[in-house]
Amino acid sequence: MNFQSGRLEPASRRTLAKAFSSGANGRRLDPLPAPPEENRPKAVLYMLLAVTLFAFLDSAAKLSGHEVPTLEVVWLRFAVHFVVVAVILNPWQAPHAWRTRSPKLQLLRAGIQIFCTGLNFLALGYLQIAQTLSIQFMTPIFVTILSIFFLSEQVGRYRWFAILAGFAGVLVVTRPGMDGFHWAFGVSLISVMVGASYNILTRRLATTESSGSMLLIMAAFPAIILLPVMPFVWKWPENSYAWSVLLATGCFGAVSHFFMIQAHRFAPASFLAPLQYAQFLAVVLLGFLVFGDIPTTYTFLGASIVIASGLFIWYRERRLSISTAE
């Protein structure tokens, strides 16, 4: 990638296109060989860049929500995302990225993304980013619950304990029934609960679909489905600052997902999973610098409980996978 010009050179685009398009022939993918351990520092760097850019995405969405309606922010987030990805994975260099063997599941996954992103952006208009992120850290917990029903996975008593601890952490952050509770906490929680099904669908589709097709459809479908609504909610941004922040939501979304995929090319998901919690540090810093937000003691305490429960679930799943392999 040519970072100075901000463009991908033709050879780099072809390399990325090939990487994103592999596995799009509709057959179940064979297990990938473990990436060499010497690539793991590179994977850590990509993962940290990804979660940091996710924090920038939330910040840009929160700023944009002060300028234009939430639906407009959601549409531009996906429309710009699609344009950026489509340039890299264009049909001439990555034809397989434009094909899918499971169109219904792909569209369902993209539809869930619309719903979750809309609710998250709505909640960001009323809550600190650190608060919404603390609730978003419940995702692994809800994924574990849904995996019981949709993936026929078994969950032992230790992981059930971690799930209950995670719920307790969210209660500490939201403090229902107390003065600190806001209805936007409920909106954020619904977003995470529904969003867990997005992760379940991603697990299923990853065995037969290319990363490129999932990346394109997750942006294209929301942009198309929301387009007819735009004339009714559209508000022209008042200045170049508002435009730049709006466009930044799509750019941050596309680039962060790119770095996320790159990280998984150089290290297994089990190694990368705990690094997602570094996003909390980026969010706290950005929340203070951009919005002057100082997280409360309840936010820090609740986030720590949720993160600890998520790490424990990750640890148990990794132990179980190792014992199964042996």
C-alpha cells in the first residue's frame, strides 16, 4: 500500500483481491495452516490499528449525529464503505468477491448489520462512547449463548458463570433503577443482543464464502436498502467540517475491517481475540480529547467485569479446542 499517496498500487490491489476472493467457489474450505509465529507481531499491529479505527468510527458517528439525522449517518457510513471496498475489490481484479453461494444468508447478515449500526449510532447520541463500548463487550457472551441453539455447542458451568458475571458488569455500567440509567442503555443492549446473530452468521458463512463477498455485501445491501428513505430524512451538512466527519465514518469502517482481515491472515483468531479489548483504551482517550468525557467509576468497574468475563470465555474455548485437538 502506498500510504503517502493514500492509494493502492495495481500489484497490491491484485494481491489483496486474491486474498479476499479465495474460497468463493461454494465448497467447504479446508482448515488453513497455522500462520508462522514470526508473523504475530505484524498481526498484533494490524489488530490494534483495527480496534483503534473502530474507536475513531464511533467518535465520527457521534459527531455526525449532532449534525444530521441518525439514518443519514448510517447510510453514508455504508455507502462510503462500499465505494472504498469496491475500488479495491473491483470486478476486473476480484471477480470472485462479487459472487456468493449463500445470497439469503449474506443479505440477512447485512440486514442485521443495518439494525445494529442504527441502534448503536442512536445510543451514541446520548451516551459516552466508553459506556456503549462496555455494553458492546457483551457480544462474545451473547454469541456463546446463541451458539448453543444455532451451532449445537455445549457450554459448561464455568462459562455460564462468566456469562452471569458479564451481565452483572453491564448492570454496574447501566445501573437500572438508579439515577444513572438512561433509555439509550437499553437501545445499546438490544443492538448487542441482535448483533450476536451477525457473528453467528459470519461463522457459518466463513466456511464457504470469501471475505471479499462478505465485506462487499455487508456494505452494499445497507446502502441500497436505505437509499429510498434518504429523501425523507436527508439534511444537507452545513459546512465542510460536517461533510468530512460524515465521510470519515465510511472510511474508518472500511479501513478498520481491512486491517481486521489482514490481522487474521497473520495469526489465528484465538490469538487475536483478547486484543479487541484494547479498543476501550482508545475510546476512553478519544472520548476525553474529542468530547471531554470522563468515564465514571461505574463505567470502569462494569467494563472491567465484562472484559474479564469475555476473556474467561475465550480462555475456556481455547482450552477446550486444544484438548479436542489432542
